[in-house]
Amino acid sequence: MEKIDIIESTAIPLEIENIDTDQIIPARFLKATDRSGFGENLFRDWRYDEKGQPKTGFILNDTSPKGLILIAGKNFGSGSSREHAAWALYDYGFRAIVSSFFADIFTNNALNNGLLTVQVGDGFLRQLFSILKDNPLALLRIELENQEISVMGTGLKANFPINNYRKKCLLGGFDDLDYLLSIKQEKIEFENRLYG
């Protein structure tokens, strides 16, 4: 996995609440087990019409600058536990999702796949949407080490929670197996001390 420490980027506002995993990546696209290629069908039914043509007015079809950060409405990632939702967001190019509430299973899937979930308060989320409406090119900065998100040049900032183990893995670029391998020598030394 890629290491995550600081993400500095413009953001894409998707001011819709209760976005479930079937809206993120519809079930009909879950035939592959390889993580690549899912980004092209991210929010498929919102992005394209029945003929496969991009729908005008949907934010991901906008020609404005893209970003590494998706700002979504409250209750993101509910529904089925499909890991493909995290794969699709990551494959599209997102490295962080900001919302005021995430489904637990989605959060675990996202963090396990190098996608940072940044949970903020409802008021802060409303302020983000307002800033991005007035200035779509506003730069956001997410500092994982300090667990802080800010809008550069505005003074607006907030802290966010994250599981310490997942934080350590993201900072090191580790999945679960990589993490175990990274502490292998410590384990060997511990066993040697314990069992002589």
C-alpha cells in the first residue's frame, strides 16, 4: 500500500446523504477479484445514463479539477459489506473520504485498502460544503499523524478519530501482513528473551 501522511488536494463535494455501497459500486460490477478497474464504474448509475453516456450535472463528470479527497454527506458506505466499494473509490483516485458518519464495515474495508476515512462533525461538514460551493479550488490538508483536517488559508480545521493500529499501518504503508513482517525481528527477539 501507499504510505499516507499528509494529503493536500482540492476536493470533490458530493452533498448526498446515506450513500450505500450499491450506489458506490453496483452489484453487477462485482465479478472481478482483482482490485483494479473498479474506478470506471464508481457511482455508475449516477454518472452514466442507460446508453453509457455521462450524465451532465453529476460532479464526477464535471470538467473542473479533480482531487484526491471526496467530501460526502452523512452516513457514507452503509449497506452490504462489499470491499469493492473501497476498491472503486481508491481505483478512481481518491485517497481520503470525509463525512460526518461512516458505516463501520466500510471504514474497516477502506482503511485496510489504503483509503483514509475522515469523520468530522456535522457542522464542520456543512462548512466544508459551503466553502467548496464558493471556491471549488479550495485546498484541503489532511495530516494523519496529527489527525487533523483543515482548509488552507481559512483557519477552519478539525480533528478526526482513527484506530491507532490502522493509523500506524497507513503511515507505514502496511497491510496486515506487511505489518506483521515489519515487526518480525521484534517478535523473534521477544521469543528469544522469553524462551532463552
